[in-house]
Amino acid sequence: MPAADAEPGMSGGGTAAVAAPALPSQPPGERALSVLWSFAKCLGALLPVYLAGYFGFSISVVLFALMIYMGWKHSRLEKVARLKFAMFLLENEKAIAAEKAPRSRRDLPPWVNFPDVEKVEWLNKILQQAWPFIGQYLEKLLVESIAPAIRASSIHLQTLSFTKVNIGDKALKVVGVKAHTEHDKRQVMLDLYLSYAGDVEINVEIKKYFCKAGVKGVQLHGKLRVILEPLIGDIPLVGAITMFFIRRPKLDINWTGLTNLLDIPGLHVISDTMIMDAIASYLVLPNRLTVPLVADLHIAQLRSPLPRGVVRIHLLEAEDLTAKDTVIKGLIDGKSDPYAVLRVGTQIFTSHHVDSNLNPQWREMYEVIVHEVPGQELEVEVFDKDPDQDDFLGRVKVDLDIVKKARVVDDWFNLKDVSSGSVHLRLEWLSLLSSADRLSEVIQKNQNLTTKMAEPPSAAILAIYLDRAHALPMRKGNKDPSPMAQVSIQDATKESKTCYGTNSPVWEDAFTFFIQDPCKQGIDIQVKDDDRALSLGSLSIPLNRLLETPELTMDQWFQLENSGSASRIYVKIVLRILWLNDDATPTTPSPRPLAPGSGMGQGVIPSELNPMGPGGLAKPPPTRPQHTTPNPEFATEGVLRIQLVEGQNLIAKDNFMGGMVKGKSDPYVKIRVTGITFRSRTIKENLNPIWNELYEVILTQLPGQEIQFELFDKDLDQDDFLGRFKLNLRDIISAQFIDTLYTLNDVKSGRVHLVLEWLPTVADLPRLEQILQYQSQQSYHNKVVPSAAVLFVYVERAHGLPLKKSGKEPKVGAEIVLKGVSHRTKICERSTSPRWDEAFHFLVRDPRDESLTVKLSHSWGQALGSFKLPLREVLFEPGLVLDRWLNLDAALPESQILLRATLKVLDTQLAVCQRPPGEAGNDGGGEEAVPRWVPSHLDLRQRSGFSVNDSANSAGQVKLTTGYSIEESRLFITIHSCRALAACSKDGADPYVSFILLPDKKATTKRRTATKKRDLNPEFNERFDFDFSLEESTQRRLDLSVKNSVSFMSRERELIGKLQLDLDQIDLKTGITQWYDLVAEAN
């Protein structure tokens, strides 16, 4: 027996001495078997050569097979070597990091390369301790759950079994953790740097085909992002955990058994790519794995959130690339045929190649969706196009968080891993707007861009969340279908996953599309069976419908066309306009930082010109923005002016002798609107008080806002209630001006006279003089001077602020003050260049005499600077808008603040214009007061001295909204209120509304509202829905009656008034809200 069979650890002579007597101890049968096995291996090696000669094959076949074998063997040895080296690195991490000899940065752990990455040895110890038990769980999962599922999936796999499951002794290692907590206070974001080089061994056998396969050794390295959100105030404090790889992790698998064939050169690349594609479909952006930790959590927004933004990439040119197509083995330099490959996550683009050019110009544009910043990077690789294998010309990576902060990056980037070369990129960060106000401006800008791309730039992105469908039609034989959905926008089509064996599938898939013009494009959704032949329904939605919805969002059920009557699909559709906050033209390149021949050599950009650090930016520090970039909703508010005139016929609460002697009341009014409360003065002992007080409030035109008025009797102990009523802000905005008496609810009698005016804001300086003249003529008991304008202030950022007295950077807050009214911004983190991006507004009595003051301080303590802005300076600015950097007083010479001050005039329609002399006048007299606008719809019907009824037949009015909802396929009728109803007794009436939709023989459409006690101006606000088609709705006639609720024996009149309305006379699609006259019973 050769010495090689001896036990290890013995020296040469000892080995021979021990080995010699061991020969007789080996059984003769085993010795014979080993000799036969050696002979069989030699015969197996020579058998292919013999068969090739026997069948007359060419010797090239034998050589080709030998090459494949050698390649496979080489690939196997490389994989084993990489696995052993990775295990060695993980086991000796500290020793390698502490070595004095310089090593490759790729071999060092992240906590060495990046100071903000922390070690978590305690976590690795926990993983190492729990690794055997994790292995037991995985073995149980594979054998008891996964194997039966695989056997049931195909008849060919019914004999599959896992013969060995061993995850080994090498545990998964977390080599570093980086926490991000500065971006969103409602979440915790962790980046886990994972490294696994394990001796895992898993063997699979299919007995039916005598097939064995397996894995012995796996490497996996990548950065896993873990997001803990939302943070909640209850155990477990976190609502859900979301996990994903920002970039594809590196994977290396050592195959055994039949899968050894996957290590053949060429096949191993394909197999690894397929496995990575499978992992990426679940765990690489934009795909996420979300695990909810609490019940009733809507995880759709966590699993498929809206993108952070869009980056428009302009690949402009390159310079001084390496020559790869050399002549005479490199003796004569040639050229290269360069092209570029751009990657952001799973989004990959390839440019066209330029023949024989080391300074190519591409001038191409690409758009990529950015899901996570910080984290995602743009990687650009340049290659030389060759017939066989393309040569590498360099790469560069750019952190997209830099692009988000700078908005526009136009720069040259040095190519890495090559001796020379740089590439010129222009990167633009496009924000996502939830309003369509700037859509036409965006489309116009895109039409002016010149690019070599076949398609124009996008104006918007569309995010479609395909949730589920319900009651889809069955297949032939009443079998459940296996539905999948195809979502198409123009020529782009994406498919959902397939839900097998159900007619109510739950997909929960998200898709994103670029939109060039939402006014001309539409969504087409086709629901099909898994064979793509049987259609289960379809849905078409024009995108211009989204432009009319709040927040450009539709989140609802849709009725499927060409499907069952109850077939529906639930889809959430979100449109976002792409807005570039920089006005620079994307096609204008910046100059090359260094001219050729400047002495730097090889096109290297010096580090001192690269303030952005290792990201590759090589230009001087970007200039500060010269103007603010407020939200599109900035300065869109209006002002509501409320004049409380008087009260009439209020009830007496201060009675004497137990109520036998009627007394008076001491009334006052409380007005509540959007969290603001106004209180009038108290009028002593008066049931018909005259207040004549004015109140003003700045409001945003949001739906559903109400103004509440409550009257009380002032008493020493508890104030008595005198009545209340509510007004809808939308009705006031629609009417612009209302002057009327309102009946108090919940009391026997009482009315309040109000003058309400909605004041839109305009940038009209000549109009300001007229309004100031009108305001000076008004007087009110509460001594309020009416406002003439509104000042909108947007505080964006400051620069060059002084340090604290201790030498540390300050935490800066800004206080904005105007005539006793002050607002404060948030306090920024320590910085001498804080950014707030906050907006405020103030009512201005006279812009000529008032000034705006801004004070900056450290945490509202140490002063850091201030300035005072007289508003008369804004009056001289174009459009009454001041937008620039302003120097700070009591600070450093370079200390400045960037803000926008917008002054808008309150255009009251009661102001009068003075006609210039000699204009349109025949009398030649002096100035004549001409009303600027005469309100044609002043509601004076309830004022004293005006008749309530227009004719003898009128019994009051009823306010209705009648319309048809296309999305819900329903007719709806809303009974809002009645006014000026005819009294049925001395106490008035107890009105309610009942109606029916004719023809209706069985009275199935008969409805009625609630009854309002003793109220001739009742408010109902009740909505009634009917499941009619649009065609059927137009064939109906509304028969409505306003009735008085009376007892059976009462002699009071029951019917107050009637209304009959043909619905085919109304545009039901748009919906109509209108007052209708009621006809008395006599007619």
C-alpha cells in the first residue's frame, strides 16, 4: 500500500514502519474492491476515446469534450477556492482589518471603509448560538412543507425527497449596520451588510429517474435594507417590517450531483442569473417583503409605496477613453467603438455605439424611477464593442441622494478601474407633484427639448396598484378560472401574477408607467385566464379623468366590461406630474473642467476640484439657488369676511317669578371656523341686538369646511343657549357675497343677520388704492379695520450664519412677525446653512405703513441675526412678489436668508371705483361713484320689508343635488335643506321631505328624510342612492313633497309644497345643485 494511505501527522520513516504491518490487517475483499475501482476509473477515462473511434467520430469531438471537462474542473476549483477564502475572511476579520500591509478595500468589512457603519458582534453571537436550531427549522420546513408542495405540483416529481439537509456550522454574519433616522420621524431605517460563506449541504433525489442533485457550499454578500414602520404607540411599537436588497446581492453556489453540469463554462453564468432573477423578483427593489406585526394594517402602501422621485439622465459625451482595438499586438494604437450601459437597480439602459472614436458623443436621455434615497446609485459602465467579447473601458457610480439635494448635477466623472477616461452626465431630479396645475407647462417644456431618443421626455408617472377582483365569470364546465391581468399604457404592457383556481383573485401587484401626455393616453386592463385566450373582463380609463380627482388619485372598485354583471376589480391609480425645479435647459452641457494638455495627464480630475468626495463630482461647488421653490399650493388661500350685523326676535331667558314675568336676554355670538373661535360683545337686555362687528379669517378652499354660529345669554353662573346654525364654506365661495337673515335652530324663535363675503386674492396694484379708500369709510363696533391685502411668506433657507458662543453649529429657528402676529418655523438640526421650506400668511391693513420682521436664533435663545422688510418695498416688485437673498443684520457679513414675500390684494366687490373726469360722462361734473360690481344674487328674501313669496303659489324652496356616479353606477339624490316654508300653525311646522321616482308601481323608490321640529328653514343633508343605469335614470321623474308631520287627529295642514322634476332635463353626469320652488297644495 502506498504511503499516501497512512495516517496523517507521521514522519516519513515512521510512516513506512507503521504502514507495512497494516497490510495484512486489511481484509482481502476490500483490497480487491479498491483495485477494481481504480481499474474502472481508468477504463471510464479511456472509454470515450474508444467509443469515438468505434463510431468513427472525429478527434475534434474528443478534444471538445476534454475542453468542456477541463473548463468544468477549473470552474469547480475556482468556486471552492472562493468559498474557502470567504470563510477565511469572515473567521479572521479583526486580524485582517488590523494588518499593517495595505489590502484591497473590497476585502475589508464595511465598518472599516465607512465610519458611520457600526459593528454588531452581539448580534453575530446570537446568530451563531441559534444557528443549529435555525437549521432544524429549515430542515423541518423543507421536508414537511416544501417537498410535499413540489411533489403535488407535477406528476414527474412525485418521488422527490430531500435526502440530506445540513446548513453547516458557519452562521450568517452581519458585518455592519447603518441606521438612518434623519429622514422620517415615523420610521427606523437600517442597512444590514450581510455576508454568508457557509458549508451548507442539501441533497435532493428523484427516485423515479435515478436523479441526484444538490448544493455544497454557498456564498451570499449584499446590503439588506430593513424599514421599521409605522412607529406606533402600542406594543410592539412597530406596525410592520419591510425588507429588500437595494442592489442585487452577490451569489456563488457550489453544485453537486447532476447539477454539477451547471458549472460548465457558459452554463454557470446562466444558472446564477436565473437564480438571482428569482431572488430579485421577491427581495430586490422595487420588490419588497413586508411582514405586518399588528392587525388591521393596510400594508399595500408599505409593500408598494410611491417612488421618491424620477432622475432624468442625459448621457452626453465621453473623453480620452482607452484604445482597445490595437494593431500589430499593441505596437500601433487604434481606436475603440464605445457604448455605455446605465443601471439603477433593476432598470438597465444601453446606448448606441460610436465607431472608432475615443471622444464619443451620445446625446441620449433616459428616465429612471428612484425608490430609495439614500441608497440607490447610478452605475455607468463603458465598453468597447467587439465581434466576440466587449472590452471594459471603465465605470463610475453616482449616489442619487446627491442628485436629489442638488436638483441638477451637470458634471464630468472620472472612469474608475482604467488608466484614463471620463464621461459627461447631466442628472436632473424630477419632483412628483400631486396637482395638475403645472401640467401644461411641463408638456410645453418637454416639447422644446431636443434629444436623440425616439420618444419625448415624460410629463408624469402613473402608479397602478392592482389589488383584487370579485365574482369573475367561470370557465366552461363551471370551473374556477386562474385569472391574471394585463395592464397596458399605449405600447407598454405589464402582467400581474396568476392566481390559480379562483374567481375572486387577490393580486396585490404594483406597476409604474411613464406618461408623456395624460390628456391623450389611457389605461387598458385586460383580465384573462392563465392561457391568455379566455377573456374574463376588461376596463378602460382615460387618464384625463384622473386630472379632475383630488390628489390625482382614484382608489375604488370598478365595474368590469365584457364580464359578469357582478364582476368588479379594485384598483388604486395615482398620477404624479414630473416637475424640474431648475429652469436650466437639459441639452446645454457644462464646459470640460480641464482643457486637454493642462498637464494633469490621462484626463485625471484633481481631488481639490472635487468637493463632493468619492462620488466623482469634479466641478467647483454649485452656486446657491437664487430663487425659492415653494409648493404649487403656496399663496392660493382666500379670505372670508364675516359681518355680524344684528339679531331679531331672540328668546328671553332672564325671566322673573318662575317665568310668569317675561324678561330679556344678554346675547352674544360665538363663531367657529377651522379651529378659530371669534366672540362678539354682549348686548345687555335686548332681544333684537345690533352688533355690527367684523371678523376675517384666511382659509384654504378645502371641501367639507363649515362655519358654526352659536348664540348665548350671558349669565353670572352658566350662560343660556339661544340657538345655533351652520353654513357650508363651499356655498359662500360659490355665491361670493351673501346678505341675509338666518333662522336659529333648536329654539322657538330668533334670526341673525349676516353679511358674508369671500375675498379672492389678486396681484393688482391699482386696485389696492381703490380698496384702501373704501376700507377707510367703514366702521365697526369692535373697532376692526378691514384688511386690504394678504402677505404670503415662504422661508426656504439661510446661509453663512454665525456659530454659537461655544463654537458649535447652532440649531436655528426663524420667527416671522407682522404687527403683533408672529409665526415660528421648525428648529433645524445643527447647521450654519439651515433649510426650513415653510410658508406663513398675514392679514395686512395698509401695506404702505407695515413692516415684516424676521428673527433667527439658536433654539429661540441666542440671536443669530434679523432683518426688517417694509412692505412698501414689495409694492415696487414685479407682480408684487419679492424673491431673493436678503442680508441679515447683527450677524456675519455673509449671513443671508432666502425667502419669498408675495402680497395679494383682497378684491372686495363692494369697493367702488372713482370714474376719471371726462370719461363716459355727459354732464361734465365731478367724480361719479360707479359700483365695480353689482351682486345679482344677494339673498334678500328673508330681510325685513321683502316678501318671502314671489307669487301666491309659492310655498318655499327646496335645495337638491341630483347626479349620477359613473364609478358606482348609481343615481344619487341629496336633500340639503328648505327655506321660507309656509307655516302650518302658530308654532310654524315640523317639516320633512318625501319623494318617489316615477314610474314605480310598487313604491320601491319611495324615501323620506328625518323630521325637523318647529323649523321653517330646516337642514337635512341626507343622500339617497339608487342602483339604476344611466339610461334608466334619465327615464325617471322625481315626485317630491315637503310635508308637515302631524298626528292622526290634528287639523293642521299636512302638505306644505310639491315639486315634480323630469331627470332627463338634467345633466346627471356632472350633477346639479340648485334651489327649486315648491308649489302650494292648491295647485
